[in-house]
Amino acid sequence: MKKRILSVLCLSVFLGACTEAEPPLPLPEAESGIRGEQFGIDRNINESTIDQYLGREDTVYRDMRMLVDEADYSAIGGDAYLSGIVEGFEVVPYPFLCNVEGLPPEVGAGYTGNSLFSHTEDGYTANYEESLTILEYLFPKDKNIILMCGGGGYAGMTKNLLTALGWDADRIWNAGGYWYYKGEHSISIRREENGEAYYDFHRLAYHPIEFTALHRIQEEPEPVPEETVYPSTIPSITEDSLDEKIRSGDLFALYLYLPGCSTCAQFSPILSEYADAGLLEIHRISMIGLQEDSFLYDEVLYTPTVLLFENGVITARLLPNADEDIPYYGSTEKLSEWFHIHAGTPVMDGTAETDPGDCDTGCEVHAGE
């Protein structure tokens, strides 16, 4: 029995020693001419040679086309439909990964919807908390990655995205475009019956991205110089502090604004002058950054708006979209008349003025901004 076990072990070791590892792929090297310079299509692994590099366990194969592209690639001799694919390639549409740039004008703008990343002159920025995790799953860093698309453009954009985010450029190949593939491993997706074209997309290994299930990264609003838009003499208040203030039952006014709102910029000096007189306690709060369930979204449709609180409730509203309120936005004196009517404070001889016609609509507020 011991001899038989020993023989089996020896045979296993012998067979393992005889197993040949897959030969290394040639290092990526861009073709000369426009294909290499514009798209980065590889000199060694491309439409003419890809057949000899298929089926490797150390390699993933990705076709970067959309099933139906919004860009009209037929205008440049291509096909907006994914009508065929090289065997072994899985479909991961590049426009879902990042915004598309540099398309020929004759094909149009193409897809402009959601994408995992955005590319600007400053580089690549993730749009969702899960963006990088999804990218690492679809393009594993411990594998060779061979890319194709229709003509080579989306594949080149994908390599640029991956290498910019830390992938090894020496393990990524742009194999060019299926439109130029003449090999023996083509799988036809398009078929014709009775003169009509049908596309069997169910035959594809397809990786859609369900953006509604992802968590969007909220961009921070660009800072607006405080002194140029809102009066610094009016103290800001947080939502938590506002809740406490309302519960106190005190008489006070709340000024609601939007950064960059032109009518807020016109009204702010008037309200600031009134606040400096010390006739009424006034606080301010920006509509940007409020909690999604804030009651202020129900109260404010346009800015600048002023709410008057007393005994824990809103007793008056100064609204830029109400015809009867527009005159009160025109000067400190008129504004003090509004406060006199609703809060009993004295009327001022105001100096700051603006054209009340500038506040006939205000700046529209959208919940969650």
C-alpha cells in the first residue's frame, strides 16, 4: 500500500513539472500612424493577430461598445449597433465608465448620461462611492487586459482611464476594432429575417451598470465670497440651532438665500442696513446643504425670502414672487414698513435702495440643492 501511494505522489509531481505556463504576451507597443497616435492600437495584438491570444486564463477580454450607441457611427463607416463580437470578449460599455470625448463631429455627441467617472483637464473624478470598486471588479489588476471596441476609440479611452487610476499600462492592450476583424472567432449578433434586422443581444456576456443602485458623490458647491452676496452683519444659523430658536418662542426673522443668487445680492445690502439698526433679531441660512426633509423646502420656492417667527410659528412671509411684496424689496425704508406691519418695529428712513423690479421672480429653489 505504501509503495502504491508513493507511486501516485511521484506521478503527480512529474505531471506538474511538465505543465507549461502560458507564454508571456508581447509588451504593449502602439502602432505607427494615426491608429497608434490617435487611438493607441497595439502593434502586436490587434485585429489581425488577436486570434492567437484568445482563451488565456491569465487574461480578461473586454469589448467597450454600447449595445446601441447614441452616436451615429454609420456616418464614418461603422455601426451604432453591436452587431458582432470576438469570441471570449465581454461587453463593458465605455460611456458608462466615463464621459466620451473627442468624437468626430459627423457622428454627433453620443451618450451623455450617467457614468462612473468624469474626465476634465484636471483628471478623472469618481461620480459614485462604488465607482472604483466596480472598475476593479470589471478590470482585475492581477490579469492581463485586452480591449476592443468598434474602431479602437473606446478601447483607447478605457486604457487611458485605467492607467490614470493606477493600472499597469504594460498589462493593457488596445486590440483595435471589431469592424476590421477578419479572424475565425467572430460571433454574429445581427441576423436578418424577411429583410428585417434582429440583434441577439442575449448571446453576449454583458455588464450593465445600474446607476440607480449607486451612491452619488455630492459635489461641494463653489465657494462664493460671503461679503459680496450676503451681509456679514447678519449671523448665520444652523438647522439645529434654528429648531431651538423656534421652540424658544422668540420673535425673530430668518433670511433665506442661495449662493450666487443675483436678487439675493441686490437685497442683501438693504437687509444688512436694517439688521445693523438692531430693531429686530435676524438670522440667515443658505438653502444649499439643508437636510432633504427640511421644512424650509415647503416654505421657500424662491430666494431671497424672509420668514418672521413668533411663538414657535411663522407669522409672516416676504416673498419675491408675490406682487404685493415686491415694493418692500426696494429700500430699507420700505422693508422697515413690512417689519412694522408684521412685527411692530419702528419705520426707518432708509438709505440703501435697489430697483424692486429686479426681485419680481427671485431665484428658484430646488429641494436637495
